[in-house]
Amino acid sequence: MRSALFTDLYELTMAQGFWKQNKNGSVIFDMFFRKQPYNGGFSVFAGLEPLLDAIQNFSFSQDDIAYLRSQNIFADDFLAFLSTYSFTGKVYALNEGSLIFPNEPLIRVEATMVDAIIIEGLILNTINFQSLIATKTARIWLASQKGYLMEFGLRRAQGYDGAMSASRAAFIGGASGTSNALAGKQYGIPVLGTMAHSWIMSFDDEEEAFKAYADLYPDTSTFLIDTYDTLKSGIKNAIAVGKQLQAKGKNFGVRLDSGDLYYLSTVIRKQLDEAGLHKAKISVSNELNEQIVESLMLHKAPIDVWGVGTHMVTGGDVSSFTGVYKLAARKNADGTWKPVMKFSDNPEKRTTPAAKQVWRLYNEDGTFKADILSLIDEEIVPHVERTFYHPNDVHQFFTCKPAKVEPLLKLHLDSGKRISKPASLTEIKAYVETQLDSLDQTSKRILNPHIYKVSLTEKLKDLKQRIIRENNAL
């Protein structure tokens, strides 16, 4: 994405207003989310690397400027300003692949007002979708007890861009590979696939179809066995061809795409073993999600590979990630920062003001204890006991002495240019696994997970309460 027209129109009309009224001063915006999707205990931060690339390249082409001029709402001098636009601010963010929790800044933008609002749509579109898909995939992967996941949702994804982004995010979240050949090329993701029912139906005989496929792909044959009758013909023909492959020193697999996956996989495993095909793998698909996968695992279904499409690449029963982008501070004429916050009758929708750092506190065993929001001039140190406060209820607090602390927001773009080392997709994927290993098991439950603490330092809590009191006094 290069065109800065990829933004909401009101961002551009506001940008013109700020620019015309000499209100294009320095500001700080936070990107955060309010609620865990799937009623889960964690989410996975995804999309940062492509976002940083896009921000660096965001600009208005001559055609873009001509289009804006045709709308008859933008002045020539402002369009001239946009014609040379490039982002010149700073972007702080968590590392991609971090586990994330509600109400903590995932991205902090320090820039002019025009810079900050033009990239809002880009930030939210990129991070919201990829974080949703990475989170969904991580849930399915954990439900499979870190099994082998095939992502093949291209045909069900939301358009071309959705399919490509979903393949990337699913790999980060735990998928072992993708059916999307272009994603394999572009992102370096392993490409996977079996066969369609149409392959088998194009032959007069099912065993002949399996034999022809095995002759073509003796090292990677997985036979789809439910085209006609899974137990009466499919598995029998697969065993016949599988024995021929085994005699040549090759292995193979079978795939189920319908029916009672527990019952069928159990019967098929027994038949494969009785035929001496102990190494043959069983793959399953058909509208799988984390609840189905977890149930099959709890019942010890003999399944080796999980093929997941629709529910992985679309987000399943959750349509979107709840990320928002809100102003946190603006710079005064004297160079000092004025913290600001959004108010609401619903306390949970009140924002937390000022430029902030996010700290991760660790227990002695290396697991996460809590995430803490502080003012950027504060430091949290290990082995010192401190009290931290609920973001919306000062009467809720906890005291702890962390064994280790880690500041999470790091500078990635400075003056609009990348200064952090880009992470590869395999590095991000490995980081997600490390993060999940550090999260307590109770927060990884599919149902009714433990709610992980996100709290404020006393100094930030006091600032927020002061601004609330001043607003109520108006």
C-alpha cells in the first residue's frame, strides 16, 4: 500500500482544517484495543512489519491529487502540500508477535497532527485484521496441543488483500504452512496441499485416481477418502495404493473432509495399523475451529494434521478486532506536553492520557505477572515492591515485587525512517511461541480464561483522576 488515499475522507478534511488554521502542532496518539476477541485471555499483535513499510512509502501521487481536486472541497495550496507529503514522525510499538491485552498502547505515534491522522486508517486496518487472524490461529494451535496446522482459507477469505494478509497472520499465529501459493512466494511460508474431490471424480475408478496421484507425487501423497464412501471404498483404496508406496520406501496420508471426525479417524487409524501402515498420517478438515479441535484432542482422536480454512482466515464468529486510535497528548506553544483524554458515560471507554510506556512484569518462574502503564519519565525496576491500580477503578489495586521487568514500546520509525531491524516471519512466529510459553496456562484456556492484569502506576492513576475531576468541575 503506497497511496495515502487509503484513509477516511474525514481525516483529509480535518487535515486541511488543521493545516489552514495553523493547528498542525505535535501530538501523541495511542493505538490500543478494548476487548479480547472470542472472550479469550490473550491476543497476538500482528501486522507491524508491513505497516512500517507502508507508512514509509505512504504518499499522494499526481493521480491522487487530481482525484482530490475533483471533489471540490480541497484548496489548491493544501493540495500542493499533500503532493509532497511523507510521514516524518516517530512510531513506537511492541514487537510483532507480542501477546497483547486490552487498554494498553500497542503503538504510540508522535508526529504533527496531519501526519498522525492521515495514517490512522492504515494503522487500524493493518493491525486489527492481522491481529484477529493471528489470535484465532494461536487459539486453534493451542487447542491442537501445538499440532500441525494447514491454512487453506484462500477461497473463503475477504478478497485478495484479505487472503494474503490472512496467510501471513495465520503463519505467525501457529499455522505450519498455507495453500496460498502467492503467499508462499511473497512471505516465504511453506506451501501445502492435498487434492480436491474433482481429481477423484474425473477418473472412472477411485483407486485409479489415487494411483495416478501417487505416481505423480510419490513423496507428498495425501488421499482424500470421502468422495464416495469413506469406509467402504475410500480407505480400502488408499490402503491398496499406500502399500505400493510403502514398498518403494515412501509414506503417505489420508484426509477426511466430512462425517464424524472422531469416529472415522479412530476406525481409519485401526485399519491403517492393521495393514502395517503405521506411519501413514491422518489429516482432517471441514469447518474446524478451536472448540472442535479441542474436543477431538480431549477425546484422543488419532489425528495428525489439521486443515483449517474459513474460521482461521475470516476470524470465525468474531468479525473484527476492537482496535482504536486516540489522541493522548498535544504539545503546547512553550514545548511542554498537555495530556488529554476522551470522556464517556461508560467508564470503560475513557482513555488514559499522556505519553506512556508499557512494562511487562514477570514472576520468578519467568511467566508474565501483569502489564503496567506508566508515564514515559517513570521507571519500574525489578525486586522493588510497588502498588498498581485498575485503569477505571481506583479501589482495585494490587501490590507486587516483580522478578523481572521489560519495557515493551520501542522506537521503530524516527523522522519517518525505519531504525529498528526488520524481523523475519519465522522470527515473529518463534516469538509468538515463546510468548505463549510465558503466559500462564489459565489465561490460555479456550473457555473462561483468567483475566490478565493491565494496571496503572500511581503517578499515572493520579494524573487520570485529576483530569477527570477537572472535567467534572467544568
